[in-house]
Amino acid sequence: MPRPSAPAIDVKPPFSIVRLSHAIAEQMRSPIEIVHTLLARIEERDGRLQAWARVEREQAEQAAVAAEGEIAAGRRRSPLHGVPFGIKDIFDTAGITTSWGSPLYAGRVPDADAALVARLKEAGAIVLGKTHTTGFAYFDPAPTRNPHHLEHTPGGSSSGSAAAVADGMVPFALGSQTLGSVLRPASFCGVVGLKPTFGALPADGMLPFAPTLDHAGLFTRTVEEMAWLWAVITGSDPIKAAANRRLARPRWPIEGELEPEMAAGLDLALARLAQAGFEIDELSLPESFQRLPGATLIVFRYEGAQTHKDRFERHGSKIGEKLAVLVESGLRIDRRRYEEALALLAQARRDYAELIQEHPLWITPSALGPAPKGLASTGDPRANAPFTALGVPAISLPFGRAPSGLPLGMQLAAAHGRECALLAAALVCEKSL
């Protein structure tokens, strides 16, 4: 019997991960066909974009053949079975080079998968390849360009993952965030980035930078797709969660620092949300929040220096000029100052836990502005870093474009462990905007 026609998925990418999963499950589209289509898109487009550090064509094709056979035999592992994804090149992948964005480790091939990669592969998702990261996930740029304007940065450090998803080369991708490395690239590239609660996604097998702050994260094209992906990975269901329409707007931590395009765009977006029935409250914050950005940087520099000290002693500035400066400065931070910063983080987390009871959703810009021109900088993470330090779930979703055509993103944050509530509200925001 011939397969039915498939209105559930377009013939050409970008693919919706939700419709893609449905089409594969109903055998209206083949994992082999999907993999070949995406590989062709990468081959056609990545010479200019440079989102991929390496594409695992043979392995992806073999996995697609196996997935198609299992699904046809009624052994579908999960809704992700047969769905391709990209992996930031700081997550270990068994048998696949993981170089951490550095030529120093160009031949490094791990024996085992990172925990999150293993979980996704067990669910039947297909590794399409490794996406570019900045060197050791710091600020020394990757070669990746912004898909909306090749002369602009895609952000970092999850540069390739954000760009590949934005360009329709892969339905979803893994990233990581220690300051703003998921949310900022998502904003710059016009996709959705989720940094969940600290520890909600396993970081085992992910290159550490500052263990107090390191988060694994995800990229999709829409909030709907992110909510679906989160439900599949965790077993929770944001779609069924009630959406809170009350948003708190703290001017912190970048009051007066926004570029005009972001300031004007966010004001317009908030006005549209108010018309859609959202209540938006201005929020003043306690003293601990004013000190939080500085304390976060102390923790980041101290722990980053300890992580990369031995590497720096062996290779010097070859680890990356910016990272070498970070290590030298971080090694000068004494233990007492670091412990004081940790105590401040703990106080800010307690204060946030109290505030969030009355104001369960916070809304801020995802970045200071649109993606800066040039590739020497990946942008400023100040809009995201405090929420990383608080360890709470935060999401960046696109809400418009600057006059240049570059995307703009807004950031929502919620209480510890409240990803479903966060995604439910973000879904309503996405529909309203």
C-alpha cells in the first residue's frame, strides 16, 4: 500500500520538529530522507555560514537507516526517534572528535557520550554533527557568522548551534551557558534558547568552565517546538500548564545600557503584550541584586582560571588570547574574595526566591541590542548572566527586528524548577507577538 501524502511537513527545511516527529512516526517521511535533505542543505549553505565544526554524514546515514527499520517494525523509542540534532562541540561524543573549539585538541576523540547526548541517542535522535563553539566556550570567536547578516556575529559561545537552527540546517541543537551563551546567541540569531534550572539537564561530559554557573541548554526555532522538546526530554508537559499573564519588569541589570533599537523594540513589544491581556509591573530589587553582576564575574573568573590553569601553563596564549587573559586575572583573585562572592550569590538566590512568589515571571531584554557588526566579539552577556548566577530557568524568544533586519529577543525568567510555567507563558507571548 502506498504511503499517504504528508501535509504535516514541508518538503524543504526549515522543518518543524513537531511536524517532523509526526511525519516520521506515521511513516509519511523517512529518517533517511530527512537526513539527506539536511545534509544537502548544510553542504549548500555552510561554506558561508560555518555553523558546523564537523558533519557526521556516514554515522547519521547509518543511524537513519536503523531508525527507519525500528519504526517500521513498531519499535519507536520516543517522539524523537529519527529526528536529527546538532551538538555544541564541548559535549563529548563517542567516536566523534570533540575539540572544544581549539586546534590544540583537534584529534581528541572521547570514548563515551556526554550524559545529555546519550539520553537523546537512547531516545532515537540522530547526531548530525558537531557545531562550532568559541574556544573552550569563552570569548575567542568561532568562525560562525550570523545567518541574517554574514558580517555580524551570531553570538557565543554556542555560536554554531544557534546559527544552524536559525538557518534550518537542523531542527534542534544543544548549547551551554555559563554567562549568556545560550540566550544571547538565540537573541542574535532569531531563535528560541532555553537555559533551564541549574542541573535540570545533565552536564556530565560537557567541558566545564565555571562549575557553579555551567548549564546545558537547548535551541529550537519556536517556543512551541521548545515546549514539545522539553516535554519529550523530561516527561513534563508545558502545553498543559496554565499560562500566567502577569509579568514583572525589572530595569536591572542593564538600565541605561540598552541600544536604541532594543529599547524601542521592547517597549513596543510590551505594549502589544499589554493589549493581549498581560499585566506588566515595574519591579524594584533589593541591594543584593545590584551587587550580583559583579559577584557573578568574580565567581566566573576564579573558577574559569582554576579550570584552565594547567592548560594555560602548558600552552600559554595558544588556548586563546582572551582566555589567557582571563586565566591570568582569575588566578589573582584570592580565595576570600571568591567565597564572599559565593555568599552574595546565595543571598541573591534567597531574595529571588522570595520575590518570585509575588512576581512569578520576569521579563527583560535578551541582549543589549541586535547582533554587533564584525566577528571579533560575540557580544555582551550582561543581560543574561544574573539569571545564570541565580540558577533559574530563562528563555529567549524573538519578538521583532531592528531597522537593520537583525532579530531582537526578549528574556523571560521564572522560579527554580518552573520550566513548564515559563514555557507556558512564553507560548502565549509568542502567539501574541
